[in-house]
Amino acid sequence: MKKRVGILIGGKSVEHEVSIITGLQVLDNIDREKYEPIIIYIQKDGSWVLGKSLYKIANYKNKELKDIYEVVPIAGNNKLILYPHPKKTKRKFFRKPSAVEIDVVFPALHGTNAEDGCIHGFCQMNAIPCAFGTVLSSAVGMDKVIMKKVFSADKLPIPEYIWFYKSEFMLDMEKIIKDSEAIGYPLIVKPANLGSSIGIGKANNQQELINAIQIATYYDKKIIVEKCIENLREINCAVLGYENDLITSFCEEPLGWKEFLTFEDKYINNNKNSINNNRKIPADIDEETKNKIFELAKSAFNAIDCSGNARIDFLYEGNNIYINEINTIPGSIAFYLWEATGINFKELITKIIDISENIEKDKTVNVISYNVDLLSNLGKFGKHL
């Protein structure tokens, strides 16, 4: 019997649309002989919906999601059960749709309220296999401040940076500016908890720094200011596996960019400089550099206790290699990096699902309950306990 795989897309995130693209790519490439894929769309208001119209990208573009109905996610018997919302389906259907049971959750979600471990927490509490790591690895990978602290603790190379809360900037802007300028221009300013280059800016002087920080504060309460590595090359590498059983993909080099790719560069523009149209795989780097990146990619993956499939982005300047960030749910699942190694998209999805099920299976050998008759003995310790 085929396992039902719930592909979660959308979400309450500024990367909502990017997630739809990733999820439908997974839908188009999942092994239909092994799995029955179910698209679960989390709308921008946080409601979960099902419907046949969710399976075609054109319906999202044309806003023709006419048959969708809201469901309530409930866990039961190690499955995700999607019950039709009792108050929001009776007028749309002559007969109320039945509940849908999901065996494995495959989140294709990006950004806050999704990639940050929220979905993994629900699944982990209820022993539902969930692709792409755990609450811990997702949360650490999402928060660039915590991520950098973990990488620093493991002595992994990262650019010099400072971080602060939005409230600190509002109270003492002069101190934040002074601390930032101590790093030295040019600087890159980022919200701590976003991806897809949203809210990121470059500053070559104080006014540009202030403007970039103000823009970043629209998206997050935690802000990072880091040294802009000039004359660099971006090199990306994916890691697949669990614990010490890890493999690395080929390295890629996005071409035609400078300090960072904007959201438009990544997903909208179709010119010759777009990342979607212009990447070099394998990257043109020497053997020593390649092996060093492979080593650092695995170290970064393990540093946050990641599992499944993640893409690690590097900044390469001369003989220096810096880890920029880890993407625990990479856009397009980074399938293009694995195809070069001989693992096609269909096989990659299967491997990611297998890892999630093996992790859940491993947990069954752990002791989760300690048998001690503590409650019946409470009276012995006094009436105030």
C-alpha cells in the first residue's frame, strides 16, 4: 500500500510564494509508485486547506482555487489526520469530505512559522515522520544569530559580525552605528530570520547603513550587520544524510552577481544573470578547495544536528572560505546539485523521506517514560506538595 505523503506548501511567511514553487516541484517529481502525494496548502492567514485545484501552478497565478476547503490538523496513531473544518465545509459540498490520513509530512515551507521548526514541533510531539531535520536543527538553521554562534563555537569560519535587537537600535542608534562601523565598510545588513534575500541590504557609508537597518527591522526584531567580503565567489554545496552517514553534492557557483542575489534575481528575473538560468556545476575550483568545502559543509550540517537534505552557502575569497549560512529546507530541494552526482530528483525525494522515517524509527528505542509511583507517595512529603 502506498504511503500518503503530505507536501506542505505556502505558510505564514514572506517566502509564501517561493514555497509553492518548491512544493509543486516535489509533487511533479515524487515517486508515484511508492507514494500518494497530498498537497496541503497553508494560506497566508494560517488556515490549512485541501483541494484539487492546489495541484497546478496556474491556479495560484490566476487565483482560481475555487474547490478548496479548510481542514483541521490533528495527530493520531502516528499519523497527521486532516479533518474537514466542521463550520467551513458544509456549504461548499453536498456531502462532507472525509478525513485524510497522512503517513509522512514533507514540508516544502520556507521562512518563519514553517522552516523554523514550528511544523517539526507538531510532528515530533506526535511521532509523525517529518522530512528535513528536527525542531532544534530547523530553529538554529533559521535564526542566523544563533546559527553563527553555534558555528563559532565549533570554530567554523564565518565573516565578522555584530547583532542587536530592533529595540536596541531605537534606544541607542549611535552605539549600534559605532559598533557596526568598527567592523569596517562595506557592510551587509540582514534580518536574522528570513531567507530568499528578503530585507538584505549593503552599506558603503553611514547613511546607507541606517537605511539598511531600518529596512531590515520591518522584517525581524533581530538584525545582523556583517563584514561584506568583496571580490568573492559564492560556492554552494548540499549535504544529505543523518548523523555521521553523510554525503556531499557537487559544488555550484552562481554566476553574474556581486555581494548578494536579490529576491528578484532568484525568482523573478529571467535575464542572463538570473541564478535560475546561470549557475556553474561543478564549480570551477581546485581539488584542495573543493575538499575543504566538503569538509566544512558536513561540519556545519552536524553542528546544528541537521538531517535530511540541506544546502550550505559559502563565501570564497582568495584562499579564504567562509560559511555564509545553512538552508535546512533549500529552495527546489537543491535537486540540481544532486543531479550532477547521479541522484535524480525522484531518488532525492525518496532518500529524504527514508531518512525521516529512519529517524522516527530510531526514537522508538529511547526510554520516554520513567516508571516510578511518585504521585501515590506524595502524602509522605507533606500536605503542601
